Amino acid sequence: EIVLTQSPGTLSLSPGERATLSCRASQSVSSTYLAWYQQKPGQAPRLLIYGASSRATGIPDRFSGSGSGTDFTLTISRLEPEDFAVYYCQQYGSSPAFGGGTKVEIK
Amino acid sequence: QVQLVQSGAEVEKPGASVKVSCKASGYTFTDYYIHWVRQAPGQGLEWMGWINPNSGGTNYAQRFQGRVTMTRDTSISTAYMELSRLRSDDTAVYYCARVHYYYSGAYYALLDYWGQGTLVTVSS
């Protein structure tokens, strides 16, 4: 079973700043099967990135994903007020799993 | 438009069972696997398993084997998740979600449409 560890647990930033979120896998993950989701309080998760670097429909280009093997990154180039939320990475091959999440909060 | 509408909140006693429904609309129900994901209060997301609405085939996460049953009724485009022998740590919001169109007909848990969630509270 692949375990995904996200860091940091909380990221305190101001609007306009750059956010860099990390997701590390306990064993190699095919980048084909690595996704990122955003979740706001009281809402279901929203798909942002799939295949490690492809943006889902309607996702602004300030969101980008990168990485391969065991290390993946979600970058938000300039934080907008609506981007403050919790972000989860996920491997969606066999035995799907989510990371523990990174909360991006307003500083 | 694609919609997944789940049943309402439930309160159950320890040891009981709960069955949550997920009604799909806006697409051909049998073309896309449905996954179930839960989230305990203040915690992260936990994958529970999937059902193939076309065949009824299922695959469950190991930790839920023997306690979870996923079914579907194609006549009303509805998927169900039943969890038995409930414990207090089963208190969570339970989500159904549909596989991304890219994986139509496949099990991959890339989830682009989600239900609104159903809160299940287990308390004596």
C-alpha cells in the first residue's frame, strides 16, 4: 500500500504570494496516476490536477503540478482569496490513497 | 449537467448498519464507476471502494472488507453504500464520486463529480 505524506501541514501566506505544497510517496507512483484536489469547509473536494501536471477543466493556470517517482509538487503562483483551502494529493491507480492534506491559510 | 445527490444525514447506534444512497443524473449511469470516500470530522479523505454500475462488480479497501457493501439499482441510476457493525470512529461525512470521463468504463479513482456528502453520526 502506498502512503502519501504531505508537507507542510499548514502554510501561512498572504494573497499574491506563491504557495508550494509537497507530496511524498512511500514508493514510486506513476505520474499518470497522481492528482491534486482542493477542499473548502463544508464542501466536497474539487479536482485540480491529474496526471501529475494536467489541469482539470476550468482550473486557472496559476495552479500547476510537477514531479515524478516519489516527489510531487503543487504550486499556486499567486494566491487569490478563494485559494485558501485544504489541498490533498492522491494516487488513483490500484489501491487509491490520499495524502493527509495541507491547509493554506491567510497570514 | 452531471449531478450526484446523496441521502440525508443519519444517526445510528454502535453495532447498527447504515445505508447511504447516491442518485446520479446528467449522464449514462452505467458508463462510469462510482467510488466512495469518507472524511471524519476535521480529518483527511479516506478511500473506501468502488462499484461498477454496469456489472455490479465491487472492490473494497482492505480495512473495510467484511463491513462494507456497495450495490446499485440501474433502473433508478442510484448507487448505495452500506456499512455494518458501526463504531464511534465511523462518524464521518461519506461521499460518492464519479470517475473522470477520461477513465470512462475503468476503475481509476480520478474523481471529478462528487455528491454533497452524507453525515453519519454513530453515538449511543
